[in-house]
Amino acid sequence: MTKPLITIAVTGLNAIDSPGPGVAVIRGLREAASFDVRIIGLAYESLEPGIYMHHLVDRTYHIPYPAAGIDALKERLEYIIGKEKPDVLIPNFDAELYSFMKLEKHLNTLGVHLFLPTFEQFEERHKVNLPEFGKKHGIDVPPGFVVSDASEIFTISKELEFPFMVKGKWYDAFVAYNFEQARTYFNKISAKWGLPVVLQQYIHGTEYNVIGLGDGAGNTIAAVPMRKQYITDKGKAWAGISVDDKKLMALTRRFVESTKWRGAF
């Protein structure tokens, strides 16, 4: 029996010290048993490694950074859609989600399907909102504070025990062991990603992630827990191994049920 061929556009083809999920997503799609895929890569830079993995990516197009605005992205996507006719588009970066969410209905009219969280879901899970998010949904979140000026760090350092994490609102995270390190990381992150910056209590132990998909009605379509085996200096998992952990799966199902999460996480 001939399997259907689905053309899927995927972002996140970079594989640097803060690797994008795109290549891993494509590998998973390639292993699907019920359908075949044709992959259209969407890249921000010409040297993203996924572009050159021709056994995974059939064709690649450049797209503008989110900072260029929604109109620039819309125009570029319309051109790509006209050429390649993708059936599905999977964005993989937090920083680009807002633009794709704004364009979802328009892209649907062009025959391109997306499955993304709502604007409310997207906003409440921001790092700066995590304490309130945890309280609302009954999920333990390490104590944290949002700061917009380096002078606030000294006061807050009395509330948090060293070491604590210094995190950008989008990316980058560093462990600070003293006030001087915290201030240095604050300046580095704010210069790159802007304000505010998040200070969060560091929790010692093995790090885990769960990747999954919610149906938007409180049901978990699928989820896979993983243990981080190697972590980059940006705090990102470079290598990991899937694990069978009932507690992680129960927590994941509770998260999806409480938030009614729509799309991937």
C-alpha cells in the first residue's frame, strides 16, 4: 500500500551550542511508519548545519528573523508556499512562535496547517511568568525574581542562596556562584536578549526534559521523557537518552490537562 507523501516545512536547523530542535524533529518525521515526508527547511542563516544534511532536508529557503516584523515573514512565506506547496509548517523556536501564531489563520487559507498554542498559553509560560504559572497549575517552580537593572541583583541575592541561575527571557542561562558573576551574566544576557532578566534558585540534580504534544483539550497525544547526558555552557542539552519514568509522564499529563496545551512542548 502506497503511503501518503506530506510536504512539511521546518525551522530550527542550527546545531550550535544552543542547538535548534529542527534536525531532531525532521529525523522523527523521517521515521514515521504511516506516511512519507518531503522536508522544506526554513533557515535564518546560511551556515545552519541542517541545510547541508541532504539526506534529511530536501530543499531549504532563507526566512527573515522575527525582528524584521510579521509583514516581512508573511511575504517570504507566501513566496515559499507558492514554490513548494507545504502541507504543514512546524516552527521550533520560542522567539519565532508569536509571528507564526499571528499568521496561522492566513497560512491556513493558503493550504498550510499549523498546530500552535493560544496567545494566552504562550504568554503565561514565559520565564518571567513561571512562578504564577506554577501556582495556577499546581506545578513546583524554583523561587525566582525578574530584574531590569543590575542594581537589583544585590538586594535579590539576599533572597536567593548562591548558586542561582541568571536567565535570558528567550535563551541563555548561566549559574552564578557570587554577586560579581551574577552581575557579569546579567550584563551579558541583557545586551544580547534585552530585558528583563530572570534570577532563579539553582536546583542541584540530574536534569530531565519531556517533549510532547497536547491536543488543546487537555489530552496528551504523545510524550517522551529524556535525561540530559551532555549540557553546553548555555545550559542546553547537546546529548540525551530517552527514559521510562512514570512520575515524569504523570506530571506531563497533569500539565497538559491543566493548561489545555495546544501543540508541541
